[in-house]
Amino acid sequence: MVKDWALERDGEVLEKLPAWILKVRLKDVGTEIRCKLSGKMKQRHISVIPGDWVKVEVNQYDMTQGRITYRYNNYDPKADSTEE
């Protein structure tokens, strides 16, 4: 569930920085933001490595920071969600 103040976007992890900060390129906008893992992902020991596709909650007041809430298992960035 997305918070009221957050925008949900898909992105690709580019690199891992110190202190579990990850650099993510957003799919629809193409900008790079810095993200941290959500608490549930840390609790469940879900690892994220460069090249993974993730779901990110972006703060609408500061578009340079976000929180990774989900890691996709089989994500095809070329597939459009409107086509079936």
C-alpha cells in the first residue's frame, strides 16, 4: 500500500553505495535517485543487487530520495502493462 504522500514508480538498481543506499534509475522519467530499503525488506533479508528491477516510493516533496518496497522476480521492462 502506498502512502498518501508517496508516488510509486518502477526502476532499475544501478549501484550499491555505502550504508545500504542504492542508486536507482526510474523507468518512466529516466532520472537517478538515491533509495534505501524498506523496513519489511530488511526484516525479511531480501537482497537487492545492481541490475534488479524494483518498485520505489518517491517522496513528492523531494524527488531525489526514495524507498524500495518491492523487488520484481521476472520483470520485463519492454512489456507494456496496458497490453494483454
